[in-house]
Amino acid sequence: FLTDRRLPVTNNISERALRRLALGRNNWLFVATDEGGRVNATLVTLLASCEMHGLEPYAYLRTCSA
């Protein structure tokens, strides 16, 4: 980034993505069962995929459940 000014100085996008995992890790300690852990992992993966593809997660879940 020192020679090419088009490159960003920070990596905020990557840090924000990792922060979600770090905060969630503390919450996931209290998942009661293995099945609950699998459901949580599936939901987190679905929400991350929605975000990655520019979809609004709540609207996506509403249309999929209809």
C-alpha cells in the first residue's frame, strides 16, 4: 500500500468478519446440545452467505419460509 495508493491502509472488512466469530464463540459456549450447535452453525453460515451475496438476511428467510 505504500507504493500503490489504490490499496486500503486498513483491513477493516476482514477484522469485522473475524470479530463476529470471536464474539459468537463466547455465546456458543452455552449451546445446550450437539443438535443445537449444528442448528446454530447452519444459521450463522446462512446469514454470512446472505451478507456475502448482498442479500438482506431477514427478507431472505421470510421468502424461503413462505
